[in-house]
Amino acid sequence: PAPEIMAPGHQLAAAIDIGPLRPLLDKALAQLEAFDIDIDNTLQELLLADPLPPALAELLDAVARLVADYAYEAALARLRQGLPAVGAAICRSRHDRGACAAMGTQTLRNPG
């Protein structure tokens, strides 16, 4: 069988090890791609998640401001651009070698 192909934005979300938030991030990316007005609800759900990593909260706040201005293309670009950086910040803060390796980054933890 042919491998499953995901849209570029969805691959970014999948690379971040944030458990239950990944499906919501995928949903947000798909909604922005489709100019779906329900993105407001998805962003609110993401912003209310607990715990929400600070780097992700900042990114989602920026995306929500763009959506409020109906700048869906800019919001999509911002989310796609910001997810790798958020993922790197999360894996460094949690010292998660697996998540960092999946993204091609290194943790700050010493191996010893």
C-alpha cells in the first residue's frame, strides 16, 4: 500500500510531542488552509489547554490576532513557521531526546 501523505503543515504539528494537543493543531492547520471560520473555536480550545507550553501559547496568541483580522493566509503561515521553533523549545525544556531527534535538534541536557 502507498504511504499516507500528509499536508506540510500537518507534518510540522506531528513533530511536536505535546500529546493531546497534536490533533487540535492538525485541525487548526486544516481549518486555516480551508479558510474555515470555526478556527476561532479551535484556537480557543487550544489556548485553554492545561498545561499549555508558554512558547505554544505565544504562537497561538499571534495566530489568533491574525485570525481576528481575517488574515487567514498570514495566520497559516505564522503557525507553520512557528511550530518547529515551539517544538524545539518544548523538547529542550523537557529534555526529551526522542522529540528533539525527530526534529533534528539536540537537547540541552548533558548525556552524563
